[in-house]
Amino acid sequence: MKKFQKIKSHCSNFYKNLTPFPTKPITIKITSPSEKSKQIELTDSPKCESNPCETSTSKITENVPIIKTSDEFLITPFAQILGCLSKTILNFDNFKQIAGNNDDKENIHKMADEISSNLNWCLKLLKEIHINHSLSDLTNKKFVRLLTEELSPIDNNQINDYIYANFLDTHMEFDSLSRLRRISKLSSIHEETKLKKLQKYKPKQKYLFGVPCSDEEKMIELMNDCCNWNFNILQLSELTNNRPLTSIFYQILRQENLINLLKLDEKKLISFISIIESLYNSKLPYHNNLHAADVTKSSYILSQMNPVKKCLSNLDLFSLIFAAAIHDVDHKGLSNSFLSKTNLEFAILYNDNSILENHHLATSFAYLQNEDLNFIKSFSISEKSKFRRTVIDIVLATDMSKHMNLLSEMTTFLETKVEKNSEISLTKYNEKIIVLKNLVHCADLGNPTMELPVYQHWVKAIMAELFSQGDIEKSLGMTTSPMCDRETASIEMNQISFINVIVIPIWDIWSQLVHPHADFIMKQINVNKEYYQSIIDVENKN
């Protein structure tokens, strides 16, 4: 498995000075025949008056051991602990051999055996502990500091603000709402979300790909290429009269034989996904059914990369594809931050927590409750529970403000596996869901991984949607959100920063997990980055 490239180069010197656990000093009493009883104070981190959970790197340089594995620095706290304990046990074993010539050999061996036994117990216990939030949260804080270092040289506050506002889970400072008015542009968002009248989807015949297509031969040829990362999703939309989501969703399930294996009701399934696709707002430049189809396709391809593929059950794979398909349904084309600031009923319903993502889930599962659309009726109670839990966890993780949390969890998980020299099995749910959440998150951030013309299409689309929000904010007298002002935004600089501090770190950790199957993706990211950098270089010369 590859070691960290981009992340490691930025933070190896920084991380080696950080303690795994900021805890209180521990006092250990050691007695030996040759000297009196003495106390040794082991301090994980110095006291910090401002925040007991934070440490000053300048103060702890001399106190913390540098943990290396194969001449590489370990980044995550959990991996540091395992590495430190393993190395300590090895040192004590060596000590026992060296101390064999000492006159007090028996007592020295007894002391060393006791310490070695205790350390082995700690190591065994730590290995059995499930990866939890307290560990990944420490890593998260490190990545936030890394992000700050990466952005500091960029002389563009708008780009910095955009990344901080959208990719960090922080408390927002809201604008005054005194001047906000309920205007016609937002009237549909102010109203409580209501389920549309269900229209039973009863095709006159069973279409080969779930929907009618203009040219079946071209459609067959195109779908034979659906496992290709550069699959032409735009052509799929043209051939299906703008119904790419239904067709790619149905094709994936057929290709994996999931309809038969999971005993899904095929007619109800097609009806359900057709309605879901119709709920994607085709007037939105970016968060539409084409984006949903693209993320669904990409998620499927990523799921077929080992070791992930061999670890997924049929239900896991179906839950993943389902989550990708619904992850932005009925998107409003506005950010969670905007919805919170405007204090809309839509935001109040979900208490400002992952507003859009909760809405996508609630909308989808509400339709699934309908008898005419419930294609998972054959599922057992256990299967339904697991399916729902997995889908909810994945979709909530598509909230871009959770980016650093996801990166931290995945890094902790992967480094821990490397340090323990264990295979990726994903037998435990808490490990599997970390991978699945990051998988769909990567797919959702997949635009810079596509060939340049496709990438440019998506850049144009997302910027159009951001500018539209900026126009609404101006009309309401609000401060325009970062990168939403069409008069001042720097598209090229935004893409360079976006690739450097968001895209590369998350895709690099994924490529390590599935090495070497995603190496071509990393190469394409760099190609696209160089393109936008070349534009900036030309502008600077002029």
C-alpha cells in the first residue's frame, strides 16, 4: 500500500511534533534493587490554559517521540500509539538481552517482563478498540491546521472564505435578517415540502434500459462502456431524452444481477427511480439529474476496485448505488449556509443540520413508503434496517462541511490498518461505512478527475449555480457568499485551490486504499490542474 504523498509532504515535519493523546500526566512508580523508589512522570502533552485539548507545537518538540514506519512518519494519533507501543515492546525485549550480563539479572528480567506484559496488554486492547470519533477528531484538527497552512499563501480572501465556508463544519455567523423579505423567487422554498401527487409509471412495454431511447444500437454500445471512468454521461442524457439517472441506475442493478439476488420488485423499482429523477430540478445548472447519474456511475466504478469490491455484500452494493442516486434529489440550488442564514422553514425543519442532505433522505424514503413504489418489500426487518442505516449515513456524509471529518476518519482507518499490517476486510460496520462514505464523497468531488472537456462542463455548471445564488443574495441585501459574485470571482484560481486543498488529499487517500487501481485518476487530476495553472501563468505574464 502506498504511503502518503501530498499529505505527507506537507505535514510530516508538523505531525511528528504532535502527541497522540492530550491527557493528564501519568505517574508510574518503578522499584529496582540498585536504586531507591522513584517516580517518572510521563506527559502526553503540556498543559494549555486556553484549551486543554489543544497543544502548542513549539512546547512539545522535545517531549514527543518521533514515530516512523519504513522511514515514513505516521500521521494519525491511533497509528502513532500502535507504533510507539510496538517499538517500546521491542526495545524492552532488546533490553532483556543486553541486561543479561548484569549481576542483578533476575530482578531486571522480572521488571522488564512485567513492563513488557503490561505494554502487550495495552497494545492488544488498543487494536481491539473500534475506530471512534475521539481519535478521528484529533486527526481532523490536524488537517484543519494543514488546510490553514495551505491556504495562507493564497492572496485571495474570496477563495479562502469559500473553502472554509463549504468544506469545514464550523458555526456560522449569520447576517441580520431584518431586511429579508419573502419574495417570489423563494416562495417555493418557504413552503413546507409536500409530496407531489404520485403518478404511476406504467410503460407500455419493458424498455431494455428502463426508459425509451432514441437509438437502441448506440445505447447498447454506450452502456457496454459504463464501467469506464470516462463514460460519456452527456451522450447518455441525449439518447434517453434527459433520463440518464434511471437508465444508469437500472443498468448497474441489472449488470450486478441485484434485482434477482435481492428479490427487488422490478416494476416498482423503475417507477420509484423515475419519480426520483423527475424530482431533480432540470433548471438547475449543476445539482440536477445529470449530476446524480454521474455520481451514481462513478460510485459504482469505485466500488469495483479491490479491496473494496471483495468486502461488499449484495445489500451493501445496492445501498451504495441507491444512496448515490438520491443524494441530491430535490436540491434547491442553494447552499446549506444560505438556507440557514435566511431562516427558512426548510432550515428550521432540520435545525440547521445538514439541511439539504436531510431533505434528500426524507424525500426519498417518503416515496419509498408508498405501496406502488416500495420495491424492497421483500426485505427482512434486518435487511430494511441495515439498508436504511447505510443510505442515511452515506447521504448525510455528502454534506461538504463534513469533508475534513471524512478525510480524518479515512486517514485514521487506513494508517491503523497499515501499522497493524492487516488486510482490509471491512467486516465491521463502523469500518465499512467509513469507506462507503468516502467513496461517494470522492465520486461527488469527481469533476476534476474527468477528462478536461467534461471537467470544464462541470466547472461552468457549478459556477453558474453559485452566481445564481449570489444574485439572489444581492437582491435580498445580503453579503454575497464567497465565489458567488460573478463580478469578482476568479474561476481559475478557485479551481487550483480547490484541487490542491480539497480534491488531491481525499483522492490521494482513496488511491492508497485501492492502489494501484486509481492511479490513473490521480494523473488526470494533475493534468487538469496544470491546465488551469497555465491559464493563470499566461494572465500573470500579461
